[in-house]
Amino acid sequence: MTEPVTYAYAVLRDIEGLAAALDGVAGVVGAPVRLVRASPGNELAAAVSSVPAQDFQESALRRHLEDLDWLEAVARAHHTVIEALAAHTTVLPLRLATVYLDDRRVETMLGADAQQFSQAMRRLAGHLEWGVKIYVDRQPDVRVTGEAGAAATTEGLSPGRAYLRARRVQRHSRDESYRAARQAAEHVEAIGRDMAAGHARHQLQQGELATGAGENVVNDAYLLAHETAAEFRTRVLDAARGLPGVRIDVTGPWAPYSFASPFGAEGPAPDSAP
């Protein structure tokens, strides 16, 4: 039987009681989560699980990463562990499906990168990530039917001219919405410069990745101290006030997924907790 391998979720600052906080937390494939500690005198630890080698070796991972159901289950478990840790200590999330041959290799990793990890911990201590998405309302397709068609006839417009007029109105409305969205985005960035310790831009959500109504035109993350987060959220949501066709969503707080580079998970935090 093949020996299991070690799946690593995050590097973290080891504090008293942390192992107990992981009791009952189910990791990837339902595996228990434990801590692998660095050498004595080192404040670092890694949260890990033992997982089947046949599912997490390189060739198997390539196959699994094409299975969306498998990938979603792993991502949710990964996120659950990280959020459980982030409630107690500073966390550096690792990339999804970060796997080591055994715990000894994890210990070696913690020792080799100890200085960089510690610097990142100091930078992120007392901070969490918040997501900001800006949406523009989608414009309905132009159709000159029903009451609109009757009104066009009353005004002496042919169906073709009525259609062109409706298209102009639609285009004007869309342009106004995009201008308003740019205004909101500039306002949000100014708030971020004033209040946030970090700012990251992410790929816009489109197609199956889109989670909100409308067209996503901004998908950013901000690193905020605990004591400033509530004010930041209020100010950002107010940035869309009075701007027709524009909506702002603020999500979080999350572990600092977007700010753990070069060790952390690439991309933004999830949109919602599992």
C-alpha cells in the first residue's frame, strides 16, 4: 500500500491552543488537520493533512484538476481550514494542492524559508483581506414592440427608425453607466490609498465565474487592519450612491490570499464561505 503524502494548507504563526482549535475541522478528503512545527525557537508551523498519494501525485493531480466537482470539493476544504486558522492567528495561505512527500519535507521548507515567512507574518499581522467588485447593469436587447412600437407609430417613425432611436438611447445609457462605474472605481481606489495596507487587482469575472448580476468591471482585493475594516466597507459602498446602473459588492473578511505571495494561493479569496 502506498504511503500517504502531506497536503499543506498554510504557514502560520504558532500560538498556544492552536492545535485544539483544529479539533473537528475536516480537511481535504475529510482528513484530520494537524500542525507540523518548525525547529525549536522558530515561531512557524504549517497546517497539514495526510492524503492518499494516488490522488495527489503529479500525474493524478493533472487528471483531477480537469474534474470540476473534485476541484471544488478540494478548494472548499482548503478554504475551510484556512478560515478556521485565520480566526486565531496570522496565516499565509498556500496554493491549492500544495503537496509534500512527508512531514519531514514540510519541516525543511519551514526552516529554509523561515526569514521570508517571518517577514510576511509581520506585514500581515492584524490584517485581513476584503474583496471589492463593481458591476455595471446589463442593458436589455433593443426591441420595438408593444407599447414602444405603438408610440413610434404615433410619432410618425417607421419601425426601422424607431429601432435606431432605441439603440441610440440604449448606447447613451450604457455609456453613462460605464462613466459612472469609472467614477466609482476611482473613488474606491482613493479610499484604498487612504486606508488599506495593500491592493491587488484580479481578473474580471466572466462566464461561469461570474457570481453577481451585471457586468463585472472591477475585481480587486484590499488588505485592511481589523480596526479600519468597518469604516472601509461603509465608505466603499457609499461610492456607488447616486450612480445609476452601478453596484458595488464588498466581501470578506478573508485570510490574506492575495497578499501571501510568493508563498500563497494565486488569485483572490473565494466569493463566499463554504
